[in-house]
Amino acid sequence: MLGFLRFLIIGFVVMTLFYGLLSIYVRSLTRERLEEDWEKEGSIGERDAYVEEGIKAYERSFRPKLLLLVYILPLIVFAAIFYVTNFL
């Protein structure tokens, strides 16, 4: 039982680190895309305001919520493997 708890704690820490790094990476890609879009549109208005407005729209969208699959998918796989090995 102690080994199982250690596995869960280490797994949660690893998934949290991966989620944090992945969210920072996706956010930076979004920021770069918004900066490129601002340049393509003819540089109308202030760039920082345009990028911040785009980042706020990104935060309200569905895409950042998909990153939570970092937690969900490994748990589903672990539960499926546990079920198959113990009950089938």
C-alpha cells in the first residue's frame, strides 16, 4: 500500500510539472502567433495591447482546458491496465 501511495504522489508531481511546462510553452506559442498576426495586419494600434487582448481571449477559450488531459489520460490508462491485469 505504501508503494502505491508513493507511486501516486510521484506521478502527480510529474504530471504537474509536465502540465506547467506545457502550459508555458503553449502560451508562448500563442503570444508569438499574436505578434505575427499584428505585423501581418499592418501594425494597427499598439502591439502590447493587441497581444494582451489576444491572450485574454485565449485564456477564455477551450484550448487551455484541453491541457488538463495531462492529468486525465494517464489516470484512465492506469485504471484500464489495473482492471485488465486484475480482473480479466
